[in-house]
Amino acid sequence: MALILVSIAVGIFSTLRETKRAQARFNDVREVSNSVLFEIHDAIQVLPGSTPARELLLSRALRFLDKLAAEAGNDIALQKQLAAGYVRLGDVQGSTGNSNLGMTSAAQISYDKALALRKSIAAAVPDDVGVQRDLASDYDLVGSSLEEQGRGKEGQTHLNAAFQLRLDLVDRYPEDLAQSYFSQGLTQVSGANFEGARNEFKRAKSLWDRTAATDPRGFRRATSIVHKRIGGILVRLDRLDEAQPEYETALAIDWNRLAEAPADTEIKLDMSYALSDLALIWLRRDQFAKALDYTQQMRAIREEVVNADPRKERTRSAMAGAYTRVGNIFYGGPGPGPRWPNRRKLRNYSASWEHLLGLGATGQSPRQPHQSYRTPQPGSGGRPRRKGNAEQLATCRAALTRLP
């Protein structure tokens, strides 16, 4: 009997030891995955030429996440961490308006995985407010991503789910509902309901302004983007005098952000969109000198950013828009006699366009300036169908051939 008891005790001890070892290995893998996604990637993404390293890191992180997900079971803490990891992965793979690798389909898969985990967590702890906020955020991400791909009906179902969850929590978290209003504004833009879109953006701005009273720095990018969005709608409606101060306000916000982080290329790109649309406003007024001044400021910023890392999807698309904008000004600008200098400059920009597309096109369409942001989540915004790269290059070439 004593031998049996000793044998059982040894067996239990060995099992517990192996369980502890397995849990330790599991925690190590979890820590490595978290470090790769949230620390190393964020540290290198603003560095020049970091795209290949980011791609390698993300492929490794995806393997870690999928392995952890297969073994997570009912561990809610781990499920939360996995969901957050998949969201970060999707953002870097293909989140419009942020530094991404142009991997839209892969991003959609990552967002779907995150949403599935959030649903499971919410079913397990339905009274947890933080879980409900996270679930709403993932519904919004998936809905916005689907609409970006032209799957509007599916997208709207997810956006409506996010809106209802956030409406119940608006008194405590108005910034969350602001995000839903912003997403609904993008939907209205897709349907060419510009006044409806403007109203949704104004609702979002009102809630972000309310939040800024207690957190003045946390939502500056969101506030800047929504000013640009409202300005973009007003430009579409040819209400240029109302649009101009919206962009000037956004530009002032971005200058303040850049003063605090002068090497941040994402802030520089944010600034360039306001400069680009201010150039458009002055071009519409036939003030070519002012239009060209704003355009050259925008072009200089984007060239600096794209030269630092020419493989970034967002920067290549932004640079393509810069060449098109400058080409349009040279094509339409005034000047005595034959416009051969303008023809030469436009030819240079057309050649630059072709070089840009040869840097590693991903099949993604370039973003028009005031269509550039899918969602302005703090720390991290529409969805109308856009001309592809080849179409925009053809437009630039056509302008060249029409010059005298």
C-alpha cells in the first residue's frame, strides 16, 4: 500500500511539474508574440526602409497568434490578448489611413478572427463594460473594412451592431459613439449623400470635442481628421469659403502634433492631406500661385516620407496623388505663349508616376486626399470606389498630350 501511495504521489508531482512547465512555455510564447506585435514593430515602423523587417515580424507574429488561439481554450484573459493582437496585426496589414503594408484581404481575416474572439468573450462575461466596448470596436473595424472592399450591405450590418452597443454607453464613453458617427459618415459619402455625411461628421466632432475637455491630447488626430472630412464634403458642394477654415484648423492641430514628434512620418502625411486640399481650394478659385505654393509644400513632405521608405502602401499612394495634383496645376495654370515648360514639368511628373508604380504596387488604389482616412481611432479614416493606379496615370498622360 505504501508503495502504491508513493507511486501515486510521484505521479501527481510529475504531472503538476509538467503542467507548470507547459504553462511556463505557454506564457513565454504569449510574451514573445506580444513583444513582436506591440513593442518591436511599433519601434521600427517610423524608421526609413523598415517595410521588409515589418513584413517578417508580422509573418512571425501571425504564426504565434494562430498557435496560441488553437490552445487558448476558455482562458478569457488570453482570448482578450489574442483579440487585441489580431486587431493590431490587421491594422498593420491593411488599415486605410495608417501606415500599412497594403494587405487588405489579410487584414480582413485578422479582423474577423478578433471579432470571433470578442463575441466569445462577451458571451462569457456579458456584464463587463470593457468587453462590450471592445466588441463594438471590432464590429466597427470589420464593418469599415467590408465597406472599403465594396461589401456595403455586410459592412453596414456590423456598423449598426457597433452603434447600438455604443449608444448604451454614450454617457460614460462619448468618444466611442463618435467613432460610430464617423463610420456612418463614411457610409453616407459612399452613397453620395454629402449633406448626410457632413451631419454625421459634425456629430462625431461634437462628441470628440466633449471628450477633449478631459483628455485634450488623446483625440487630436481624430479631431484633425474629422475637420478634413467636413472640409472635403464642403469642397464637393463647392462651398469653398466654408471648407477653407476646416482645413486650416486641421493643419494647425497637425503642426502642434508634429512639434511634439518631429520625426513622425504619419503626422507629416496627415499634414500633407490638408495642404493638398487647400491647394485644390485655391485652384478652384483660379489662384494658381497660392495653389502651387500649397501643392509644393505637400509634395515636399510626401517625397521626404516616400524616399524614407518607398515600399509603404500609404506613402506611395499619397505620392501618386501629389504628382497628379502638381500635374493638374501645371496643365491648367496661366502663362504667356506656348507652355513648353509646363509640358516638360508634367512629363517629369508622369515619369515619376511610372517610377512610383514600379516600386512594388500591391494592386491597391491610391487614396484621394480628402478620402484618405477610414477611421480616426486615437493612437492608431471614404470608401467610395476610387480610380486605380493605371487610370490615374492615364489621366496624367492624357493631360500631357492635350498641352500645346
